[in-house]
Amino acid sequence: MARKLKLSYHYPQEDLTARTLDSVQSLLTAMGKDHHPSNILREAAGLIAKHLRIREVGIGLRGLDGTYKFEVFVGYRPEAEAANRRLVYHAEDFGDSSVYKGVAISRLTKAYFAEDDPYVKSEEDTYNRPMLLKGKRMAEDEAIEGDYFSTHILSPHGDFLGWIETGGTTGWKLPDASAIKWIELVASILGLYLSTRAPQDHSERRSSTVLQTASK
């Protein structure tokens, strides 16, 4: 009995709650040990990808000039990552009147579905798997190329600091409600963390290996 409990604690194959609690614990531990914001963002993106089994994760932040650019990428092809790094967004791009066609599914998260052409014409090269575009959705929970979710990172006072952008799961399914709520929890933790940093600490501008600022 004790051995079984111990094994289920350390190797909870299908338990989303246990996997994600592990990720939150790891993120909080990293925040206590590493005070470099870019490292914390990479840790958060990696944990979302690993524990929630999300194919692509991008995190963006607001820069000193008030624009939003991507900072961190997990699971992107190099060409798609480079194209996304060039994108510059403004706060209104994340609002209800945005040119990006999304559906609000909670206070923090919007869903963008491929059938609605959620990308603008200048962003075709930002797709991670362009050869799979125009794929037909065979089931309601199936994820296809062009689907993505955007979760806002807010300060405790509601200041829009950035966002987490996620694709479907590694099994080509849309993230379920539980996964989205866990991503929102990670976003809230990042919002609290970033709100304690000096503005210039939020996004260290760097070259190819590390990152820049936020997105949709």
C-alpha cells in the first residue's frame, strides 16, 4: 500500500492535477533561486509544455516603449520562432475590438480557431507547421494548425503585463478547461512576480538564444 502510494505520488501518469502542482512547485522554487526574469519565463513555458503536454508555448511581455513582443518560445520551429520575434503588438491588439478574431472563454483567456483565420495576412510565416494549414477538424476537441489560446498576464492591480500563447496538446487535442485554468494560475503567478520587478527587468533584449517582450 505505501509503495503504491509512493509510486503514484512520484509517477502520476494521467493525473493532471498532480502533474500541474509539480509544475507550480517547480516554478515557485525557481523564483526563489533565480532572480533573472528571462530564466523564470523559460521555466514557466517549459513547465506548461511538459506537464500539460502542450505542443507550443510562447510568452510575451510589455517593453519599456509600451509595445508587446514575444520573449520565450518552447516547441516552435526556428523559422517560426524568428518570424514571431519580429512581431510587435499594442495593447488594443489584445482587446475585444482587435483585428485578431478570438472568442473569450474566461476573464483571462481567449481562444482563436483556425476556421476564423485568426492571423493577419502579414503573419503567414509565423505558423509553426504551415504544411498542415487548412486541415479539417474531425472532432470538436481536435486541435489543428492555426488554433491557439492567449492568456493574459496581469499585475495584482489589473495592469496588462503580457500574455501566454499556447497551441494544442501533443496528442493534437484542444486544451481542456482544467488545463486552461492551470495556465491561468501560472499566468497569475508570473503577474505577481513581474509586478515586483523594475520595468527594465521585465524584458532583457537579447539576440537569438534568449528573448524580448509580449503578444496576443
